[in-house]
Amino acid sequence: MNRTHALFERLSALMQQAVREDAARHGLLPIQFQILGYLAQANRYSDIPIAVAEYFGITRGTVSQTLAVLEGKGLLRKEPDPRHGKRVHLKLTKKGEALLQETWTQRLDKAMPGDLNSREVLEEGLHTLLTTLQHLNNNQAFGVCQHCAHFLQEDGGWRCGLTGEPLDDRQRIRICREWRREAAPHG
């Protein structure tokens, strides 16, 4: 194992430990807590049960059981999609949002490099590594909407080039399951 592998392994172990501690503090299992964190970042194409299963690489049955527990605890609610029949969107309740106020992600932000350039270089390197591993492992990519090949900026705002639907400011900065790598600039 080289130094990079050891660093990733240790960082992963520390993050998993932090998630377990955050979840236990609220009487949740780690996957339940992680799903709440995911839903806080998911856009309207990704706040559906199948996207949760794809993102975490878990079965639909596990997702269904987990969502039932979270709904029963008053941490999320299901909202029907007015355009797509049986599809439901998963929305955090105020109680669910409050649970995510002091978590390992805030501690990670504090530990990140302070200067903007170092942070951007780190984030770009990690993003490249992530998308490459997702491709090699044949996983659904997921990514931030405004950095997607489908994202269109227009005079009046933004639109998804895949669905043709307009995107509001909140949707464009959230995780999307339809995300595709932007084409490299020609030149």
C-alpha cells in the first residue's frame, strides 16, 4: 500500500466513524443518517427512491425500509409528483433538516485548506478521481447540476437540456442523478 492509498483509507475510516457517531447521537443507523444528508443535497431528479438506491448502491427494499423508518420518525415526507403518476419525491421535514445542522461535514469544512486556490485544486482533483472511479466501477455518476453537460444557461435563467425543464437557483446547485461530464472545450 502506498502513501496515497493509506491516506484515503484513513480518511475513509475517520469519515465512517464520524457518520456512525452523528447517527447514533440521533438514534439512527449510519445509512439512515447518510440518506438524510443526501436528500438535503438532491435536486428534483434525484430526490426519488430509485436515485437513493443508485447513489448508495443498496437495494430498493433496503431503501423502502429505511425511508419508512425516517418517515415514521418525522424526518422526511413523501410528496407525489404531479407530472409522473406513482413517482414520489422525498423531502426533509424541519426536524430532518435540524438533524443535519452539526455533523461531520461542518468539521470537514473547518479542516479544509483556507485559501480558495488550494481548496479548488483539491476539489477538482477529488472530483476527477471520483468520476474516474465511478466510470471504472460502472456506477451512476451523480454530480452537481450546474457542472453537467445537460446544464443550459439562458437569458432568463437555467434549463436542463435533457428534460427541457427550467431550473431554479436551488436546483442548479444540487446533486443530480442525470449528471454527465461536461464535454472538453474544443480548441
